[in-house]
Amino acid sequence: PRIGREVAIKVLPNIFSTDEDRLRRFELEAKATGVLNHPNILAIHDVGRDNGSPYLVSELLEGDTLRDKLRGGPLPARKAIEYGIQIAQGLAAAHEKGIIHRDLKPENIFVTKDGRIKILDFGLAKLSQPQSAAEEVSKLQTGAPESRPGVVLGTMGYMSPEQVRSQPSDHRSDIFTFGAILYEMLSGTRAFRGNTAADTISAILHADPPEITGVNATSPPALNRLLRHCLEKNPEERFQSMRDIAFDLETVTGISSTQVTASIPASAPFKFKKLHSAATILFALSTILFAIAYFSRHPEPAQIIRFSVDIPNPTLGGVGTEELAISPDGKKLIFYAPYTSSQFILWFRSLDSNVSQPLPGTEDARYPFWSPDNRHVGFFVTGKMKKIDLITKSTQDICDAPTGRGGTWSGNGIILFSRDKLGGLYMVPENGGTLTPVTADRAKEGISYRWPMFLPDQKHFLYLAQEEDRNPPTIYFSSLGSKDRKPIVKTPSNAGFSQGNLIFSENGKLVAQRFDPKSGTLMGDIVPVVSDQISTNETRGYSAFTISESGTLAYQPDVVTPSPMIWLDRTGKQMDTAGELAYYSHPRISPDGKKIAVIRHETHSEQGNIYLYDVQRHAMVRFTRQTAIYNNPIWSTDGANVIFSAEDLLQKSVTGAGAESALFHSDLSKTATDMSSDSKFLAVTLDNAQTQQDLWIFPLTGDRKPYAFLQSGANESQGQFSPDGQWLAYTSNESGKSEVYVQPFPNKDTGKWQISVEGGGLPQWRRDGKELFYISDKNILMSVDVSLGSTFDSAAPKPLFEMPLANIADDSIYDVSADGQRFLVTSPPGRTFTSIINMVVNWQSQR
């Protein structure tokens, strides 16, 4: 102000005012940048503090950033080269004084109104980090991140391979970044970019961008060689100086440094030469000091990297608890996700690719696990344990496994696995053969051993024991050839082992504790691994995470938020709400429309209670008294009782008087889906290891002997009686995908009609029997006009609206009012399931 010069003043956040060491380093770096005195580098005039806040005074610039220039597409080749020469000259001046930018990107390059390039923010990104930042998570982004203190925010598309790998880097990293920026100026697209950070990392490490002449035909062919030379993956093979690059660019089009710096005073080159020898001495001294510091330092841990993998088709169905398996080398991921809304499949994702691929032959496969050579994946489907060769894509049966619950594959060619929902662990050769019991099989006692995992010696292993009321779920340590076992930790979760740590879920959080894999001994304190809540299926004792010994972690966060129940009209518009914010499932409207039976879960857990909601008084009353895992409450025809599934089919009066009474008992998993209008029959879905899901009829009068109505190798479920009791709508995948069918009842042999077209499920009748609803394969609520009587007739399905959070594999996620004009759902329109899998590379570096 004293000399009338207009300047720019940048004030850093107050948080740095207490970090004296950081402030001193900031001032030293700013002063070092200030002495560069180059026309293509922002001039810094002063640094200081005002009321404790550090500030920086620089020349005032008028113009746009290079990022702003590029928003309109590629630059003319001659203009891009002109800018490139100036950037190269500015970087050359910095490099010759031992200063490396490290954060070069179009946002840090300014183009003044007269076409002068100014390189901004030398070292500011690095010095704006608190000392602990190296220990924090680097959330790498493919887009330009918002600048904020405390987080490493380098834009992935402009980092060199050595920076991505957290290896020591020098001025040649700036050369790589310069090449990426020059390519973007000429092409209008980034040289390295993917849909996720993992994709961008892969491109930087392994891919080369298309030749620039193929993207921009006006580019001189000589630029192909120059760009390739800048973007070599190995620093030794790149250009070794920015001076050489500037010279090459000048020769490409005949633009000279004199032309691009015509406005620089003639004395400037002389001043630079005078300073050059002094700078060389200073650079040599700084190099010696750096070498002493570098070789005497402690090795730094590998940089922790976080990114996400998108789950394909997230709107086709609920992705519940994701079943994940990371390969032993930590480079590949298998996960279970929707293929259509009526069918799930295993998906393969290489972490150096931006594409997830479905694996044909794994439709409806569950609980994948890897071979030690990273080539094969084992899984369970239709009563078998199978494996798929990821190269040939061929599948092979290994052995019978009615409802397997996890496997682990040793380097000795042995697979240790759980055959069924109840029972012990077995081992079998990887190509099939004789099954050998490894633990006691206590299925008759209701005990399940599941999720086995070999430890590094391929002899010892861990597994989860679910022993019902005897003991809480517990991870045990054992070894092949021994019946002895040792309890390790109580948790309803699978476990992982990585870099000397046992990884498991505790209260929905992923934690780690030091663990000796030879003795089965825990040591030290429990520490958190990630801050997210982990998606967990408490019934199965499975948390959605997988981790490799090398330190790559994948997990599905549990991000579902509470919601009231929602009333929608026939267009999908929200009309009203019912109940307070909570986690609801399986809503059922009473026959008179005055009450709603619904499961209200404890937080976002499978455990919960059934509640009755009074529609008129807007009051909710707890119906069951014991928190448990309940399924699909339905009303008796007269509205006097609610029938629901727990371990057995239970019934209780809506008055709350009396205890719950068992209607039927069997060892098979069963879910009541509807009661006939004459109160004589229940439609029940039974799970059977041999025939999958079957549709049974449970008589409520006479001998009350249940019988199979539909039983085959396909799934038949979700039975719904027509209002006149003469027809039964249901869902079956007999055609290869789930469809809605109608058959006469009780005599099913007189006809069958397919209602849905190209996939559907969850049928519901309108109370007068003139309309049938279902959810399509595209997650659309469909309406079908029907005519009932001695014969059945139906019109073509008509779409109504897209359902929120619909998954036709569920027993009930919506209900219909008696007149068919309103629909009750448990989530608001537009809500989606968790659609990502979070990845953490080098997870232990944060500890």
C-alpha cells in the first residue's frame, strides 16, 4: 500500500497459528519460491502474520486458470504448445534451484489476459498439511478436489506413477505431470482418468493415452514422441530436464523462447545467468543435506489409499449384506450383486480395471472364496460347492453342499468348508473326492460352524461357532488333525487375518487386534480399522468385509438411514407417512385398514420386534415382547390375530392378551405369506436343501397336515390367495428368471397363467379381485386387470411407478390398500441401497 502496488493477499486458516514449526516451514518455502524471480512463476513479495494468522502477498493476476480455459474443449495446437513452452520454462527455473512443484495441475496454472503463463502454489499444498497428515487417509479423487487442510488432495489424473506408489519422487514427477497437462491442452480430455480412483491408478501405472495425432488431427506428429517421452512409467526413461522439453517444443512449431517471452525485459536473461552459479552451489548443498536426512530416516509406511467400487445395477434390488472375497494378492475382487432384480450373480473386478464383469455360471451363487493361486473362485449354489476358472470361465462341481456357509482354500490343494446351515466343518480335495470331517457335526443340536479361514501356515484355521442359547457366537482357533479348539473372541461375525492382525466386527464396527497365528493368542489393544458401520447379517453371523494378507481391505458400509412408512398414490407420489423415524420392514395392512403390522428393527439390524400401528390415532404399540429375528407378519382374515415367522410359525391375538402360540413346528426354515379368505389355509414358503424354496399349504382345520402345493428344483414362493379363494398367485424362477404365475386352488392341475412379462415378483391382489399387482424386473410396480370366476383371464401389465428400495426376493416390502389406490412402503421414493464397496489399500498404515 505504501508504494501504490496492487497485490493479492492469501490468508491461511487460523488452525495453523498454533503450529509454530509448520509456520516457519511455510515462510521458508514461500521465501524460496520468491527468489525464483521468473516471469512464468507467480511472484511472491512478502509473508507474515496478522493477529496470529499467516498470510502471503503475491502479484495480482487478471485472467483465467488453465482449467477455465479447458472447459471449452481443447486449445488450438499452436496455443497449447506456446503455453507448454512457458510452463516448461517456469518449471525448469524451479528445478534448477532444487524446488519441485509436486502438485501441478490446470487449477495451479494461470493464464493472464496478455497470454502469460503463471505457475501458482509452489509447495503450498504440501505445506498446508499438518504433520499428522501422512498418517491420515488420502481420499484420492478423479475430479478436482476441494482444497481443504489436513487431507492429501492431489488430483489422481496428474500424479506420476512413483507418487501413486508413495515412492520417493524428484523433478521427473513434474515432467510426467507436465506431459499429462500438455496432452489435455491438445486433446481436451485427461490423459489418465477412470470412473473410480482405482481405475485412474491403474491407468497411471499401466495404460498409455491414445496418440495425440489420433485425437487432435491438427497436432504436429512430433508431439507423439515428445508426449510419450514425458509419460514414461519409469522416471529413468523420461526426459531428464524441463529445459530439454522446452527446446523440443520450440523446434516443433518454430516458436522460440524469445517469441513467447517478448515482453520480458532484455536484462532478465542476464540476471538469471548471474544467479545460476549461486543456485547451483545451493542446490548441491541442499542435495547433500537431503541425502543425509533421507538415508538416516526411518522407513515411511506405505501410503494408505481409499477408493470405492460401484456395485452394478444398484436400483435392481436390495444389496443387503454384500458377500465379498478379495484375492490373496489383494488385486482382484469377487462380490455378489444383482444381475437382474430377480437374480443375483458373482461379479469379478480387477482393481486395475474400471469394469466389473458378471461371471456366467455363477447365477445365484453364494459365499465366494479364492484359490491361493488367484485363478479360481469357489462358491455355493443349488446344493453344490463349485469352482470357476477365471481364465477359461469354466465351472466344475466339487462336492455336495446343501446350503454351504463359507470355504477356505489351502496351498496344499485342500478346501475346508461348511456344508450346511447347521453342522460342522469338512475338508475335500480341490478337484473333488472324499469328504473328511474336521470338526464334530452337531447339526441335531442346532449348532453351526461356518466361515472357516486358513491362517498362513495352511494348518491352523479360524471359524465362527453359532451355538444358539448355549454360548454367544464365537470365533474359534483350531488346526487340521486336531479336535481341540480355542475360543478367541465373541462376535457374530466372520474374521480375517492381515499383517499380524485379527480383523473382526465389534458392534457393527470393523476392528483389529494383534494376533499370533501359530498359538492363537490375541495381544495388545483393539483398534478401529475404519470409521464406517459395516453391513452385517446377524442371522448368518456375516459382516460384509474381506481382507488380504497383503493389506487390501474391501467392505460394504451400512448407510441406510431411518424413515417412516410412506403412503404412495398410483403415480408414486407421496401422500402421507405412518410411524416415526425407524427401520421398518414387512408392512401389512389389516383387513379393515385401521392397523398396520410391521417389523421395527433395532437400529439397522435384523433383530427387532413386531409393532402394531393405529392408522387413525397415529399410535404405535409393541406387539412382540422378545427382541428376535421375525419375518413377514400377516393378518388373520378376521383381523383378530397376527401370524408371523420366527423359529416356528407363531400366532398372537392383536389384543395383546395371552402368549404367542405355535401353529406349526419343523426344522425347515418357513415363512407364512398369506391366509385364505375362508381362514382355512396358510400359504407358506419352505426352504429345502434339495428342492430350494417350495410353496406349501398349511391347513388350519381338519388333520392340519401340511402338504406341498408346488415343489420342484426351482424356487416357488410368495404365495397369495385370491379374494375368492379359488386362485393362488406366486413367484417362480422355473423359466430361468423370476416370474409371477397364477394357478387354480386347490386343484392346481387345471391350468397355469404367467402374469408378468420379462421378470417379476411379489404379487398382491386388490381386495375385490379385479386387479393384481407385482414388481417388475425393472423395479416398476405393475398393475394387471384380472377377471376371476370359473376361469381366469388377465390383461396386459401396465406400469404404475418405480418402487423405492424394492427387491422382489423379499417376502414383503409393500402392501396395497383394499381399493388399490394407495400403497404402503417402508422407504421414501428415490431412496437407493448402498451401491458401493469401499476399498482400503495398505490399511495398517493409518495405525
